[in-house]
Amino acid sequence: LLKFYSKSQTEKQLLSLFEGHVKFSLLYKGSLHGFSVSDIFQKSINQGCIMMVGYLADDVIVGGCTSQWLRDHYAAFKDEKAFYFYIEQSELDRTSVKSITANINMINFENGLKFHLSKTNTSKLFATRVDLEEEEKVLQELEVYRVEDLGDLLDSPWRELYWDEEIRDQLKNSIINYKPPLNLVSKTKVLLVGPVGAGKSSFISSVGSVFHGWVALRAMFRSYNIKTSQAGEQNPLVLCDMMGLGEEDLPGVKVNNVLQAVKGHVPEGYKFNSSEAIGSDTRGYISTPGIANKIACVAFVVDARKVQTYPDDIQEGLQELRLKIRDLGVPQVALLTHIDEVCHAVDKDVSRVYVCRHIQDKVTAAGNLLGLPVSCIVPVRNYSSELELDCSTDILILNALELILRYADLFYEDYDFFKAIQ
Ligand SMILES: Nc1nc2c(ncn2[C@@H]2O[C@H](COP(=O)(O)OP(=O)(O)OP(=O)(O)O)[C@@H](O)[C@H]2O)c(=O)[nH]1
Ligand SMILES: [Mg+2]
């Protein structure tokens, strides 16, 4: 904001114009982008709620807000949330309006405030305070902001996590240095299970990305060793990918075949076929799996967008799996994916994940769906289309791995006990 105003004071006043928590993102600044009205339109269209802030001489600020930008430049439209405001001698004055009129030369907040282009000099913008019966005045600066509603954000996070690079590196190191407990196995096997398209394979490739490995994924039972250094050293953590659970008539893996994999019967590279039941006549079938073949932790992967609406057969399949896997003594956790697609604020900044009320609800819903306590469920954002790594995204992925490994260790620690009772 302009130099002659202390930024915090003006910003506070502007924030106070709105009822809930909001955040401003600058879309347009006259001195930067030029004072052309068509540029303002172009930059502001389809951005949701927009606030214009104009600076006149003598420290006077005039501005207005609309809850949606016009699709048609030549339209008058109703806007229940629109208002205009003046700040003069540090006093803020806000007036609600019911409608806005705009064309290529002007934007009119009812009969209060009017922004317009001079007919003679198109490189200048003007504002008129019509309600004060003032003549038009030249704008020294004009800023347009997108106003983001943070109303769904909690004041403090419901789960504490720190988001700096040091923490990320610590988490990374703790996973690089991980060793399975009790020298029972050299590798800890984790199986990802969940509906088709939930993000199982993406999670494995995201882990690969965090460690700068390279992971290619195919639709078969495959285990992925994560390379944790450029030298190609392999981590004792092995993530096993498989076909997703199918909905209704869609092809997908059946509950019994998942259990076969958990028990360690399914050979590496097995190509799932939704109609075939895995059994002793399956090629490469491991009839007497040792502890090294067995899965030490099952990580359910569910899509945050669908967690409350999965069809009955998926819900039943997940419940059945949970009970049967529990009886095998295999610990279970869950990853909630696609969180960026249920919360705009989280899409912009993943570190907001634990202040988003919406995502907290989804985690609770995932707990109900799977019959797991909320403490074993973590939200993650997979690297899907992004090319750049992001520290907070890394932290969530590493945090999920840490949870998985903590539970996998319990499998080995309790192994003798479960072997004895089976
Ligand atoms: N935006 C977003 N997209 C995701 C996320 N996770 C996965 N995706 C996308 O969702 C689609 C499905 O992801 P996959 O990883 O193939 O899902 P899957 O669980 O392996 O699916 P199947 O192997 O078919 O059972 C892909 O297009 C991914 O790019 C996420 O956290 N955020
Ligand atoms: Mg997959």
C-alpha cells in the first residue's frame, strides 16, 4: 500500500471491512501494470471477491468491493455483498450497496463511488465521490486485490506440526536412518490399499520425489524400494502397490486377494486380474511365506473428496478388510489424499492443512469409514502435476511415512505373540 500510510494501519482498516477472516492477494497495481481499464478487467475477472483501492491526494483512500467480478464488461449486476469505503484522516467509512454498474470506461458503486477513465486522457484513472458531490479526482495509485475468505480456518491447528526446512530435513534423515527392529527382517514391507484412483501409486511416486528417486508405476503387485541418496542406496522401507478396490461393475481387486498379499502369498510382479482368485495354483504363489514376505503395515489410501460418498460395496470392502487385517495382527493406518482439491486455502499453502475445518471433518469421516482412530489417519498431498517440490508438501509425505513406520515396528515387536495364537 502507499508510502504515506503505514502499511499495517491501512491493512488493518481494510481487513476490518470484512466480517470473517480474509486475506488479500494483489492482482493489479497501476504504477506497475499501467492505468488501462482493460488490464484491470483482465486481471480481475474470475478471481472471486475483488477489492479496488484507489489513492487520491491528501492521504485520501477510496475503494470498493464486489463479491464477483463481471463477466460482461457492459453489465449492471446485483451484488448483496458489495460495498464502497473511504479512508480520510485515518477515519474509515463503509457503505453497503445493492448493485454495481460497469462498462469499459467506468465502475460505479451505486450512487456512491465511481471509478472512471478520462475521455481525453486514457492513461489516467479518476474517482468521483458522487455521494459527497465531489468533482472527479485523479488516482495516484490503484490496487486491485483478490479477497480470499479464510472463514473455514480455525484459529489454532488441531494437530501440531512444524513447517520449516530444518524439520523437513530431520524427518528425512530419520527415515533414511530407519532400520526394522529386532533384526527380524532386512526390509519393512508396507502395502497400500484403497479404492481405484485414491492416489496409492501417486503416493509412492511422491515419496520417490521427496528423496529424488525415480519411480515408474505399473498396475501390478510391485514393491518399490525408495532410493534415499544419489548413490542409489536403498532404504529398508518397501512400499507395495496394488490394483485398487473396484466400485460396482468396475474392475478392481477383491478383498481376498488383498488378504493374500498381506499374508505374503503374492509374488512380486503379479498382475492383478479382477476375476481371478489368488490361490495355490497361482503362478509363483508363495505357499509358506516367511516373515520377510509378510506385510508389516497396511496403509489405506482414501480420497478426501469421496470419503463421505463412497458406494456401499467400497465401504463394505474396506470394513471387511480392516477387521480381517486386524485379526492377522497387521497394524493399519490411513492416508487421506486429494486434500488440495477440497480446500482452496490448502491448495495455495499446504501448511494450512491442520487449520482447515473442512479437512478435519474429512479426517473424522475417514475414521468412520475405516473404523480407525483419527490418530492413525494423516492427510497428504501427492505430487500430481507440480514439477516443483514444496517444503510443506514434503513434510506431510514424510510425516505419513513416519506414522507408517511407527506402526510397522509394532508388527515385528508383536510378531511372536501373533504367531503363537494363530
Ligand atoms: N490434486 C491431487 N491429485 C492427486 C492426488 N493424489 C493422486 N492424484 C491424482 O489422482 C489420479 C489417480 O491417482 P493414482 O495414484 O493413479 O491412484 P491409484 O490409487 O494408484 O489408482 P489405481 O491404481 O487405479 O487403483 C492421478 O491423476 C493423480 O495424479 C492428490 O493428493 N492431489
Ligand atoms: Mg495405482
